[in-house]
Amino acid sequence: MATIDRSRERREEIEAILERKPGVREVRDEADRYTVVGAASRGTYANWLTPVEEHFVCHRNAIPEIEDDSWTVSFSGGLDGEASVAELTERFPTVAVAHTMECAGNGRGQHDPETASVQWGFEAAATAVWTGVPLSSVLRAYAEDLPESGWLTAIGGDPGEEGVFARSIPLEKATDECILAVGVNGQPIPAEHGYPVRLLVPGWYGVNSVKWLDELRLADSMVTEGALDRPGSHARWQQEDYRIHPAGESPEPMATVETFDTWDQLRSEEIDHPYTFDQHVMSLIGAPDGEEPVRAGSVDVCGVAWAGDDSVEKVEVSFDGGDSWTEAERFGPDYAGAWRLFRTSWEATPGAHTLVSRASDDRGRTQPATIGTPEEGFGALDSGRYPWNEGGYAANAFLPNAVEVEVEPSE
């Protein structure tokens, strides 16, 4: 009966979001587990700031019913106390952070064969300006003795049948640039984005930015099963889901890791099944959007590129499906953890054309062309392909994101 009730709640949540947010569309959820909507048009990716109305949504549990700012966040482990959202915003300074939020499953629907769950194409990415209080200030205020290293576990207040939603991030990241966000793009955080307070982890995959924040807990290790004094499962979202592993393998829980960069973990000999922390380098063309034909002649091609904690060093655009490339100009706002705009001019000739972009970060890593096969496993990296993985996580291949453009003769 509970499963039937949750399915109905999920449907009601999606319908309510679609009504409020005209710039999104429902995304197919193969396992029917999540509330998911994504950007409805490529045009979203021709702009630096993503309106809340076009910002993707993804969560597993039901949205908590919260009526005011009396919601409290508790502190435990090496932290002590609790505070309401109102107390936090009154006690600590307000800061703003520009952040490109990307679901770790973005591109999952591009895997062949399909993996289960949400079949995202490219539409689970957005850039917004989040406002809130510096997490570093909060931790120092509620810490008995804040160590230089360790792990901070954030626990969501969304009700779940199987247990809590908990994610751990290294303390080095938590005290660097994270915030407890209460607003987005100049308005209070909408319910589906974590109202009234959300942990915001710039440059890292969205799963780390825990919504409806209920508790922050300091520990020497990441969350493991049985580590929390709460009923149900504790470690699923850290130690099982949202880890990158080949077909047929099950991730072993780890207490800690020293490598936080997701791409470096893929290359690491110490981490068999990487955690989805730092975002991979990625790019998308926003215009032309492929929905309407364009006229032959000079055409502006623009889009966005990002690289998580790293910076975008170069963006190239191809007008022939990747056979030849033109370097694009990067322009507009340049903030750590947020995407850059790029543009170039294309002398379009009549006919059908395949436009695609690829970005490189400041560490020399470039988007791979395609996604490999289950049989290749992580060996796909050696042939310039992104590894097919059972969760469909962190895919950043550029060819699946190509846009087909029809060019009509000029008048």
C-alpha cells in the first residue's frame, strides 16, 4: 500500500512542478522511483543564468511539508547544538555562490544498453546563484574543536521508507566554499529544491547538495551502515548508489578516500568504484537548438562548458559531427564552480549538419567522444571512450549531445 501511495505522491509532485515551471518537462524514470523534470529546451544552455522555471529537479523521497522557517538543523559528532533557519541567517553573514548543479546521472539515458532509473539526456544541468550562510562559519561556531581533516555527513529531512538520505563530503571541501543555502536567484528556495535550507557544494555533483537539511555530523570517516543513531538504512546513497562500477560488480564500502576528484578516482589503483564527487569536464550547445531551421550564411553558435572544481581551458565546436574542429571564444561571467559561455561563428550551407562541442579543463582532460560497452569496463578510458557503468553516472561524452541542424537556403 505504501508503494502505491508514494507513486501517487510522486505523480502529484511532478504535475505541480510542471505547472509552476513552464521551462521543464518530465523525464522518463525507468524504475519509477524519482520525481524528475529537466530543461525542456536546448535554449536553456545558451544563457549563463538558468531561471528557476527551467532548473531540473530530481529527488527520491517525498517533499517534506514545511510551513515556516522554524525548521531546525542539528549538529552532532564533533559538533554540538541546533539552530533554526532564522537563527542561522540572523547570526551569520549572507553570501552568494554561483554554481552549476548537475545530476550525477546526467547522460544516463545515453548508455547502450540502457541502465535503470532516470533516463536523462543532457537536461539535468543548470546554473543559478544561491544565497545563504558560509558553512565554514557555522561549523566553527558549533564545533568543540574543528579538525583540519575528516568527513562531514549531511542528513536530509525528507521522509523515506528505507532510511535516511545521507551524504558525506570531506571537511576540506566543506570549509572551503560550501554554504547552507536558503535562496536561489533572488527568491527563497522552492520546496522541490530543498526549502527551507539546503547544503550547497559548488562544483560537485548535485547528490552532494543535500536538500531539506536536517543534521550535520562530523566524523573521521564517510557514513557507513549503522553509523547513525537512526532507523533504517544509513549508507546506501554514499556507499552503494552514486558510485561508478562496471557491470556485475558491487561496490565495497570504504571508510575514507584521499582522492576526491571523480576523474582521478577512475584512474586510481586504490579506488575500484569511484564516488561521484567533483564534476567531469562537460559542454553543451544551446543555440542553434535544432528545433527550427536556420538560414544559410553566418550563424552564431553558443553554449556552456564547465569542469567542476577545475576550470575550462578550451572549448571546440564541430559543424560536421566531429570530423573537424574550431576553437570557440569563452566569455561572460567567470566564477569557480560555474559554467562559462562560449561562442563561435559558423558559415552554414544548405542541408543537414551535426553540431557538437567538446571542452577541455585546465588539467588537460578532454571530453571523450562516446560511451563504451559493458564488456570494455573501465578499459574504455584507454580508447578515449567514457566507461559504461551500471549506475549510468558522470557520463560526459560529447557525441551523444550533438544537435542536428537543418539549414535552409538564404532568401
